[in-house]
Amino acid sequence: MNGLLQNYNAVQTTGDHEFVAGRNRLRLQLNTSISAGNIFVETDFLHQYAKRDVETEIILREAYFDRYYDNSDLRIGRQIISWGRATGGFVTDILSPVDLREFLTQDPADLRLGLTAINFQRYFGSNSLQLILNPVFEPDRLPSPGSRWFPVQEIASPIPFNYERKEEGFKLSDMQFASRFGLRSTTSLDLDIMLLYWSHPMPAYALNINPFNFPNPPSVDLFESYHASPMGGISLEWMISENWKVQTEQLFVYERLFTFLPVPINRLEQALEDLPTALQVLQEFEVRDDGYLLKKPWLHSMAGIETEQWSTLISLQFYMETIFNYEDRILPQRLFPYVTLLTNRAFLRNRLQVSTLSRYNFYAEDFWIQAQGTYEIDDGFEVTVGTNLFGGKPITPFYGHFTFNQFRQNSFLFSKISVYF
């Protein structure tokens, strides 16, 4: 039995300096061997005290059984599966859902949640073939509407918008499959080739227009929507010298959902000003079976370089999202580039770790910067302080991409005390 006891507090750097997050986390890990194999269970007990109503939550992160054979392994149950090499985004690493309900107030390791799967891996010397069957689609856990971290900008409109979450429940059509061949035959090159039938975890929003029906006013419903599609991916890391390595990832989705609109963005912005204009624009929308969603091929790419200079790890990665067969009525842009920078350096015989991670989105000119330092006071006893800063120029609420500028009032300082046992 192993565990973690952690206290985390985050305070807003702007406005009234509100508590952004406050939680106690008790994590228990059970790892035991039996004659048939190995059993592992990891559970988090969360006590959230920063909210108006104190909440306690139990999260079963992992619970699986391992069986080992001469040239293969079998894992059955709830498990975290991590693919890919991206540091500031998710390219091929889309299998395990992530908990974004409190966004970046959690460590990247704590964001990941397990998914229920059968995971079989066959070894061919240094190489391997991994096959994953997921019977139940599990989307990312997104913040609820009204949360300070809700990813869609709230629109001050004379016509109300209602957000609907995906309904839970098992469907045979939700079954997903993923495979990965890992090439490790050379000491300087790691190559993964992936084929999947999977649903991308980030949703599109289907539109349902409710016209005026006395006494009910007109309204718009937005439904969280997902679509399973064939995918192909590649992830490569090449050590070109002792201190330099090149990384790249590509994920091609044959059919990804995108929201489209029948009217230009400038007319939608005008509709926010008054009710008569909003009603006029609303009349140009019609009830459609497709929910104003299109399926288009989509490519998510990353190319980066990593080096260690002056005792500092530096990783620079450039990303590009591309929509193929693009139409002007699609809400997101055809190309969406961004870049991330990671640095990490150790001091005091590795007891002090100082790191930064930042991301910049080119088109909206918005950014996120995280800086933190972790000091190991004693074995298993760590203290961390840091900050997450968000910024950028204000942008139209009909911008079709995720932006950090909508969270610029949520920049925060945080402290964390961790005890491992």
C-alpha cells in the first residue's frame, strides 16, 4: 500500500483575489501479486473546500488486473494509457480521458483518468504491438456551464443559450479500438505507428434552434457532440546527438465534427446588441437533422526539438491543426497554429526543481505561462509554489477555437504541500 496526502490552494491574482481552488487529496494505491498475475488499484479521495458548498468526491483512477506471458502482457480493467510526446497539447495522446473541471489547478499527472479497456501487448524483441479495446466511450470531464473554466465563452445575448451534456449509457456503437506498433530496434530512434477507431475527446457543439412559441421565448440549445472515426497516427523521437533530440507527432482523423453557421460572424455580433436584430438573424437558422455539424478530415501535427544546455532542459514544440475540404461557413479556422516552450532545471543536488511551461496561440495572440518551484524538504515531503498566468486580446465570442484570453481574470498563484508514504 502506497499513498499521497496533498493540500493545494490557489488564489486569483486579479479582482478580489478569490480562492480559485482549495482541496485536500488522499491517494491510495494497492499493488499486490497473486498466483494468476498482479492487481493494482488507485483511488483519490478529494475534499474541495474553496467552493461555496464543500464537496467530497471519490475518484477511482485505476483498477486493473495484469497477466504476464512469455512474450506478451494482458491488462484488463480501468487503466491510464498514455501515448505521445507532446508537452503542451494532446496530439496522439487521446485515449485516456482528462479531468478539466478545474482546468490547470491540477498537475498534468492528476488530469489523467483511467478508461475501461482490454490492453494486450505482444513483444518482438525490442519492438512491440499493442492492441486496445474500449467498450464504453468516456469523454473528457469538462467544466459545467457557469464555471470560471468553461471552455466556451459566455455570450451576453438577448436570446438565451442552453448547454446540454452528452447522455451517459452503454451503446454497442460506442465501442472503440486502438493499435500501436512500437519500433525500438535502434538506440537513437523511437517510432510509434498507430491505427484507431476512436472518438476525439474534445466535442463539437450541435445547434438546436427553438423558435418563438408563446409564452416561451426563442432560445438556442447547444449539445455536446462526439463522433467515432478511423484515425492514423505517428509519433517519433530521434536522438541526433547526446544533448539534442527531435520529436514529431501526427494524428489524422478521417471524420471530425465541426460546427458551421449559415450567417456571417459580423451579423451574429450585431445580433448581440438588441432583441429585434437577434430575432431577424434567428429566422435565418432552420431546424436541421445535422445540428449544423459537418464531418471533415482533420490533421493535428507537432514538430519539436529538445536539448539540455547549461544544466537546463529546454523543449520547444510547434503545433498545427488543419481542416481539409474546408468551407468558409465552418466556425473554426482552416489552420490553427500554436507553440509551447518547456524549461526545467535542478538546484541544490536535485532537491529544488524549477520549471516553466508556456503556450502561445498565434491567431488570437493569447497565451498561458506556468512557473513553479518544488523543494524536497525530506524524503517524501515536498513543497511547491507557482503561478499560472493567462492573457491575450479580447476576441469575438464566436471565435471557433479554444483561447486563454477568456481566462485572463483567472490568473492565479498556488501552493502545494505533498507527503508520500
